[in-house]
Amino acid sequence: MHALALGRHEEGFYYGVNLQGTHLLMLCARLGGKSMAISALQREEISIPDAVLAGTSEEITDYVATEIAKFVSGHPEIEESASTKKKKMGFTLSYPVNEVMPFAATRFQRKGSNEPVEFEFEFVGKGMVKDLNRALTNHGMKMHVSSLVDETIGGLAGGRYFNKESVAAITLGTSTNAAYVEPAEEVANELTQSPNSSELVISMEWGNFSSPRLPLTSYDASVDAESSNPGSGTFEKLISGMYLGEVVRHILLKLAEETALFGSSVPPKLMTPYLLRSFDVAAMHQDTSEDREIVSEKLREVFEIGSCSRMAREVVAEVCDIVTERGARLAGAGIVGIIKKLGRIENRKSVVTVEGGLYEHYRIFRNYLHSSVWEMLGNDLSDNVIVQHSHGGSGTGALFLAAAHTYAHRGDS
């Protein structure tokens, strides 16, 4: 993807939409150029019915267009203030996207909320952009999708808009990815589409990273073998919210079988894959009550374990801590690796923005990630790298990309 042309020259009302798994986030805001960065921000998030997610590409885009029309009609003050020209909208997806300009997805996958079942939507070439624009027209909307990128690039666009030293963005939620800004001369010529680009944005798809040096265990091997994509997504299975709970479950199952952790018989539900979610792990891990009451409550709620010893509850909390710290430290190592690749550690400030439920809502995971980055950089260099929550997330970044695209093509007929 070409450089993020976000210099705060952009003015006017713009829209951003993020299709994030089972939810749809819609935003609108006024950009005021250099005088006022962003104002009149409106946002709305809704759950997408499973029947829609399981439908065809036309059904999905029609649903999205319907909800956008409702969102716009619900804010008449925006319509009254906005230009009568066709409105520009940026779109981000929580899936891998092949970037072209106008950006378009070639394929993306959604992992279900209960288990990593993959739904594949075949949007070939610029098909999804075309379908979205057609659906918007059918709903009487004077609106045009000008950019379609994955949510991590959207997050990077948002960070770059607010701070020119933002060089990377990380998504740490149900899935994970990283994107960073690379000088164009560092990228092979055959991969670039414009000789005028001084920078390119690289979507790493780092969930697929694998190395013999990764701290893999027999539990990780079991999770991988039972997954819908064995042999791939190695890094994602170590650090993302989809798999943290499953790794913890495998460890607890082994302990139940070999040490009678929960009594003489193994709780049947402990053998059910993907029953333990990352937010359950977070709740048990962050339980500060004297008797680990939340741990007991979660074991009963998730696995129907009626009662267990105080020692067992402490063991569960310790397992959650070990798995979470490993994931956070690996994510931190990835961040440090990006900054080292860019050669920015010693000579200038670098900002890395992070979004996603795992980072936002799991305090101990977030703390472990930050402390690991500081530890790996050392006292002398850690001040040069700032890891922070993204400003407005990828949905706002989509809005900025729509504005940047409009500004870049302002002289086009």
C-alpha cells in the first residue's frame, strides 16, 4: 500500500466503517485541516446477525448499506452541514486484505466467536468495493467507498494522522496483525506500483510467523493439530485472544488427568474445545479476592466444576499468568523487532499504536507487553519507543484514508 498521505490538509465530512468480526462500527466526522483536526465525531456500533454473516457477499454488503443509511439518517445535522457532493467513505475489515488503490479485498476470513470456524467470502479483485458502492446507490445514498484496507492499516492511518512519528500499528484482539511504514527504497521494485512513493505501508500478517526459536510446547502442538488451519498461524496461536483460552484449557485438562486437580474424575466440559474464552482467562487472572472467588465462579460457569480446593484455584490463576505473560512478551518482541528493522531505536522517537480487545480490556496482558518492550530496549533506549492505545481505532483511520484519497485526487475530473 502506498504512503499514508495524511498531512491535515483534508477538510470536510467523511465516513469510516469497520466490519470487525461480528460487529459493524460506523463513524462520521468533520476534518478541519490544519486549523482543527477532527470535530463533530459521531459513532455507532451494532451486532451483525449470524444469518447475515453466513450469507452471500451481496447480502452482506446490502446489510452494511442498509445500516449506513440508517446511521446517516439518524444524524440529520451532518447531512445539513455536509457538501451536496458524493460523500467519501473508508472501509476497514478485520481480515487479510490485498491492497490496491482504490483498495479492494481479494478474500477474507472470519473466525466464529465460539470456535475458529472460518467463513470464506469470495470478493475477487475490486468486487467488494463494487458491491458496496452498488448497494449504497440502491439505498439512495450519495456515498462512495474510496478505500478498503484491513483494520491494522486503518489503525496505522489513525495514528499517523495524529502523530507523524507513528510508524507501526498492532491489532491484538480475537486475531492479530501488524503494519508499519517502510521507506520505498527498502522494498523490491517489482512490489511498488508508483515511483513517486517515498514510503510504503507493509501489512505483515504476522500471525503466520513461525520460527524454531518460538517457545512452543506440547499444548501448542495439540491446539494447532485440532485447529481449522494446522501448520499455519503459529504466532497468532501464541498471542491472540482466540487461542489464549484454548491453550489454558489444554493445560488444565492435562493437570486434571494426571494430578486430579479437580477431583478423582475429569470434568466432562473441560474436554470441550474453545469453551474457555480470553475474557474468562482475564477475569480469573485478575482475580484479587482472598479466596480466588472469581476463579471459582468461572470454573463453575464455564466447566461446571462445582467445587475445588484453594490450591486448585491458585494453580488455575498461575496457568493463566504463564500463558498470558508468554503471549504478551512475544507480542512485545514483535514490536521491538519492527522498530529495529526500521533503524529508529537510537536516533528518534517512534510511536506504535495498539488496538483490539485483548490489549484494551486485559490489563495484565497490556502491562506485560509494555514491560517486555521496556526490558528488551533497556533504560537508555526505552524512552524512544512509545506504545499506546490507538486514537479512535481503525474505524477513524478509515475515515482519514477516505479524506486522504479525496485530497490526493482533488484535481481529477
